[in-house]
Amino acid sequence: MNSSDFQKKILAWFDQNGRKDLPWQQDLSPYRVWLSETMLQQTQVTTVIPYFNAFIEQFPTIECLAKAPVDEVLHRWSGLGYYARARNLHKTAQLIVEQSYFPDTLDKLIELPGIGLSTAGAILSIAFKKSHPILDGNVKRVLSRFKGVSGWPGDSQVSKQLWAISADLTPVDRVADYTQAIMDLGATICRRSKPACNACPLNSYCKAKMTNTVSLLPTPKASKTLPIKQLVFLLLSNNKKILLEKRPPTGIWGGLWSLPEFPNIHSVYDWCLTTNTPIIISRTLPTQRHTFSHYHLDYTTVLIQTDNPINFVMEADHTVWYNTQQIKTLGLPAPIKLLLKQHARG
């Protein structure tokens, strides 16, 4: 099958079956395309939709996003994970507003924080109707199976091969529809598990289908045992206030508000002694696990009630007492948000 036939089949399928009512497809703009593509990185469409709608309601324009405090941006992102995406969105919005136009070339786009080749290609093809290939997870899966490309797509040589295939198959005409079509095909038909091969417009030409290797492609990354890290969170309450601290701007949960953390339970009580924090009530919750991409976090939470506001706490130290109503407006990691909700109910 040549490139022209591939494009015709993909577009004919899209005209009949493609998704055309997603929220970011309405009132199309570079800002909305960029936001949606960033949210969709390693995140399912069904998960993204409510976050996108809430985000756009709060920040309807790139100017609104650029002017917003980063805490407010992180709050609207809370629960989506991979928080560097939100921090990069905020930085990039400020840079774009500063230069007073949204870049429409590949070189300019990939200079911006958080915009890689595939996101840039989606912005250029969907928002600006310029012919550029993309290679997100869905497209990698479609092309790996269609061309029978083995090897983990994260490997540089395999990635280079898939980019070349994607570039060869990307049309000049109807490039916006084609880009949406191949993403939709991967998301709805050429799924990771239980692909609907019989409904695929490419099934007669798919090498993986012909060689019965659909379940083997794309080749998964070699599995390895994730390391386990352990820490203790302190949920210190004073009447209706909770002690929170802001995490460093980079790294895990960068820029989010979280509970003070300690290497072990003994260090929590040592801290209470050194800060003259009277303990009225104390109890320890069962250990829970939160899994990141590179490790498991096993965390234990110590709940301590005090009647001492701890006067040394200052905002300059990034450690602040927040009442329960204020906490609702902060950017919090999902496990911490759940802990605080459970504490409020208890």
C-alpha cells in the first residue's frame, strides 16, 4: 500500500467514524490544541475531558493562563499527574504572550518548555493546517503494527524509523483531519489490548495482522522491578487548620503543596519536641502505596492534633497553616488531597 492509499483509507474511516465532538475540537485555536495535546500526554481522553473543560473555563485564553498564579494553575491540574506539564504550560504561556504571537514553525515551537516534536506537529497540523508528522503513543502503535516494526519505540533507532514512516505517510491536504484520524484510530480501534482489527480500515495490509503479531507490537519496554521508597507524612492540625509546605519547583510534585515529610515516625516526634509542639491527640494510619513511573512510594501518615500555632512558621519558609476552605483552592498531589478529604470526614 502506498502513502496515498494509506491516507485515503484513514480519511475515509475518519469521515465515517472519527471523533469530531471532543471539547478541544470546538472553537479551534492553537491554544486549545496545545492545551489538549499536553493534557493527553500519557493520559486517556475520558480522563482529560473534565480537566480540559474546567481548565478552559478558568483560563479561557492564553493571556489568562499567563497572568494566573502558578498555584492556581497547579490546582486546576491536580489529579492529572506529571505536574511538570502544568508548570511548563504556565511558563510557555508567559513566553508566548510576551512575544505577542503563537509560533507557527517547528523550530520556534520546540524551543518552548514542554513542547516536543509530536506536540509541535499536532499544533502545526491541526491548528495551522501545516503538514507535519506526529508520533504520540497511539500513532506509534498503529505504525508499529501496520509496518511490522519490532523493538521498543523508546529506543532511538526504532523511534527514528517510526518518525520516518510517519513523515512519509503524512499528507499535505487535509492534514488536520489526517492527524486527528490516525490518533483516533489508535485510541479506538488499534488499542493496546483487545484491538478491533476487523473494524480497521488497514487490516488487509497490516503486517502485524498478517503475521499474527498484533499482541506483540509495539514491543514493550523491558520490565524491571521498581524500587520502593518509604517516608512518613505529618498531618498536623490546629483547630480547623492544617500545616502544609510547598515543595521545590522541580522534581516529584514540584510546586505543589504537601504535608511535611520525614524519613521515619521517630523523626516526627523529635520534630514536635524541638519545635515545642504539644501533642493532644496522635495516631498513625496504615501504610499506603503510590506508584510513580520510576518507583513505588510507601507512605505512612501520622495524625497529630495540637493547640500551638507554631509561631515560627512563615510563608517565606514555604510552610503555612491553611484552613480547610483555603486548601480546596491549592494544587495538591492526589494522595495528599485524598488524605485531607478523609481527615475532614473523620
